[in-house]
Amino acid sequence: MKNYEVLEHTADIGIRVKSSSLEGLFRNAGLAIKDISAEKQKTLIPEKHKIVITQKADNREELFVNWLNELLSLSAAEALIFEDIKINQINEQFVDAIAVGSDIRNYKTNIEIKAATYHQLKVQKTGSHWQAEVIFDI
């Protein structure tokens, strides 16, 4: 079962992510990028790359966008698709994680996601569950 759903949006693409924790919310959103943007093909290059990602922000919404944009930036710069994410530490203003990536040549690109935006952005806790909505420029 996926921990996100794709949202309809004119000329862009959005996701709604759910989790029981802030950690899970960030992890699920990061992994949704992989599912939306690329499809696993034959493994040509089995080597995995671990990248430490640390982000700070004034609030959880800014942190969420910064986090997603850092994943997108590193993915493009390093030619990787992030297949797993381990959140080491997180609060509403800081995240420290390790993203494990595979060479982009192991994937067929479906959609090029350029950036996460603040348009219609929501990151909220309702009861014991977290939910976020974000629109990506494509």
C-alpha cells in the first residue's frame, strides 16, 4: 500500500502524503518522488550511494519544501534515484537523514520533477496522524 496519493493539478503534479509520524511523512514524501518520476528497469549498475542530508528551516512547511528540493537537487547532481531514506533526527525545524540512491541508468524516467513549491502547501498534524500536500513543478 502506498503512503501517498497523486493529486490532479493543471500542468504540474501534486501528492498527498500520510503517516503516523513526522519522520514517516518526510520519508514517504521522498520515496513518492521516486515512484512518480521513474520506473525501475534492469539493474545495470548495482552500486548504492549513501548521501547525508541535513536541512534547517523556520517552520515545518519550509522544512518540508527544503527537504524535497534537496532530494531533487542531489538526485539530479549525482544522477541517482533515491530508493530508501532513513531519518536519523527530525523535528519541525530540522531534519537529518541518509538517502540511499541507485544509478539513474537503472531507471526509465517518467516525469522530470523540477521542484517542490509552496503553492497549496499543507503540512499538518490531525490527532495522531500527519498529512502533507505539495505541488511539484514538472
